[in-house]
Amino acid sequence: MARRLPPLRALEAFVRTVRLGSARAAADELGLSPSALSRRIGNLESFVGKRLFTRARQSMQLTDEGQAFYDAVSPQLEALARAVEAQSDNAALLRLHLGVLPLFGSQRLFPRLGELRRRHPLLHIDIDTGPHLEDRVGDTLDAAIILSRGPAPGLHAVRLDHNKVHAITSTGIAREVGAQPQAAALSKQTFLVHNELPESFVAWKEAVGLPELEPLAVDHFDSGQLMLEAAAQGLGIAIMHDDHLRRAADGRLARIFDIEVESPYSYWFVCKPAALDERPVRLFHDWLIDASL
């Protein structure tokens, strides 16, 4: 006796909702109304005889049974997609043109790309680290990972993190400025600021209680990687995200002052909504969300 297969569209709606963490975002991705998405998930719940989500005030929270179901089903759906792809006579290389900031690429993306290649051997990525990544999405780029206060309207966007701003410098300069923010000491220093992230320095000065601080100089960079090296060489105090200091694991670097500063900027994955229908973009998008880089 043949086994009944679950409704695949309902499975897709379920998996998309879990991965995006939002029923509304999942409905937008699938081109469905929220009520249509809810009906598909309801059909799946009827099929498996379990409540996969709790619903309250238009929000959907995964139940324990729903989490167990997702953990069991998601890898099988990926395996099914790979099996069909491998057996297809039309199988060909899948090409993604991806814009990436160099520091995100070297610290967070490249160390994990081997996982993506093993999962999707046909997916190959052309990397572009040029300027104005967001503006080129949908033109020379299929998708991009950007650092932004918020992507432009009309783009499909997934926020990848929340960051703190740190002042990062050499261990020698850290000893020189001391453990507490003092205008007299900091006014003698050079600060290193990324061209596209000027509000980070403003936020940091306000958080340390010195909004009117005028340093000796402010040097501007278009590369986070070079900012870290300049800081390590004692050329100034780099205003950067905490994640960069942690991932650099460079003994020459130190953070000054134990003060929490919320960053105005976050990393985002962005693409045109229609690009999600293209398999290279969809594969990378889903892997990126699962990988939690």
C-alpha cells in the first residue's frame, strides 16, 4: 500500500515560516496572503495530527512538536531537492553573483562556504566586493550582504545580526588612554572610521559621555579589514563592531572601555523579491538563514 505524501505546498509554507521567523515574511516570499499561508499550515497540521504553531494576535509561535517536526523534515526536503537535481538530465552549474563586504566575507562567509558546496555541489558563486552593493542588486548582482541602517524599500531583506560598537586599538594605545573615558586623553588620538558607517562614531561618543569630543584626527577607510590592521599597528582607534574584534582573534588588538553601545548598523541579506524564484538565489538564501553566520 502506497504511503500518502504530505501536501508539498503546505510543507513549503511551514518550512519557510520557521526559517524566516515570521508568517508575514513567509507569505510575502511565497506570494500568498497571510490567510492563505495559515490555511496551508492548517492543512499540514490536519495531515500530521499535531499543532505545529500556536496562534495569538496574528503571531505564530512554533510548538515543541512543531520544532521536532521541522528538525525531522527540513533535512529530508533538502535531500529530496538534491536527489532530483542529481538525477536531472538538465542539471548544470548554478551561478550566483553575490556582493559581499570583504571583512564579512573573510571572517564569516568563507569559513563556512565548504558546507554550502557540500550541500549544493552545483552552486558556484561569483564574489563582488566593489562599492555600492545595494544599488547594484538586480543589475550586476543577484544578491548582496550589506551593512546598513536599513535596506531600501522594495528589496527582500533578512537581518543577519544585531551589533555593538566597540573602540578597537592596539594594546599599547589601550594602556595609554586608560580604563575610563577622558576627553584629555582621547583628544590626542586618531580615530579610524569607515566611510559608509559614520553614525557609529557618533553613537560611540554619545555612549561614553563625550558627544562633543574632537580627536586629533579622523582617518576614513573603505575597508574594515584594513581598519583592523591599522588599529593593530597603532595607527589609531577603530570604531567597529564587536563581532569583528572577536572573529579577528588578534592578540595585538584590544577594546577600550567596558561600555555597551548599540550599533546603528546591521548586516543584511538583500535581493529583489522576484530573485527568490531563481534557484541559485533561493539555495543561498535558505542556507544562509540556516547557517546563522
